[in-house]
Amino acid sequence: MNSGKKNIYICQTCGGKIVTIDKDEGTTPFMIDCEVNKECSGYMYSSFYQVDQSLEPEFEWYMPDSLDVYPEEFRETMKEHIDKSGLDIRRIK
């Protein structure tokens, strides 16, 4: 039960960091593609919620309402991910 908890992901290649918040209950990955620099081919690793919870998040982990927002070729993969309580990430507006 991590809904509302904040985390930091740090890129092992460029050193970029993002702060995330768990909007919904579910599972988040410990590693994601770099979200700081789209030209970076590195991976960002989770800090496993060992962060100051007063930080302002830039991204949120959420449970998608529909698979329609994903390209057709990714829908089955996302369905399997969501069925296992997997969350997706998006920038907070």
C-alpha cells in the first residue's frame, strides 16, 4: 500500500533525477528508461521510497482507466501488466 508515497528515480548514465508519487495502489518498477533526457539511453533506478516525503513530485504512477490510449501493438502487454497491479507513469500537469 504505497498510494500517496513519493520516490526518486536516478539515471545511472546522465545522473538525472525525477520525483514520483503513487497516485493509485499498485506495483511500480525499480528501473525505468531515463525520463530526464530523451537522448539518454540510460536507466533510472528507484530509491525504494527512501526519500524526503515533502518533495514536490513531477510524475505520477497511476492505474490506466482504458487501454485505448496505447498503440494497438502494446495493448496486450499493458493489459497483462495492469492485470498484475502494474501502474503506468505520466508527467503531472
